[in-house]
Amino acid sequence: CSLVPQVLKSCTEFIERHGIVDGIYRHSGIASHIQKLRHEFDSEQIPDLTKDIYIQDIHCVGSLCKLYFRELPNPLLTYQLYEKFS
């Protein structure tokens, strides 16, 4: 069992290989592409990120990573440690 969720592992590896574009995490991908990708991961599949749909809209892969972190029940940088971080 890995400590890193598969969605994050797959997306970050893909971005490291193909994401040499400005603002990879600042720009949003197309919502329908993000939802399609999310559905594939939710279905216990590891999607083929080299499909044209994802290569042409690489921002949807970065957007899925941001969505994953946004939906965590507790923030990655916990409230208890917030003062130390700032």
C-alpha cells in the first residue's frame, strides 16, 4: 500500500514529463476534461494520461491535483501548524 494516492502519483509524474508550460498549476483545465479524468480515477482505474484529450489540455491534470487537495477533509497544512507556517 502506497502512502501517496494513485491520483496524485499519476498526475504529478505526467506533469513532470509533459508539463513544461507556463502556469501549469495556475491555469484551469476544461471542466469536462477534469470531470472525465476524475471519474476514471474514481472508477478504480488508472487512466491513460497520454490520450490526446489530456496532452492537449494538460491543465486539466494539474486542476485535478488541486481539486484533490481542496476536497481533503483536513487541510494538508493543518490548522494546528498554521502559525508555524506563516
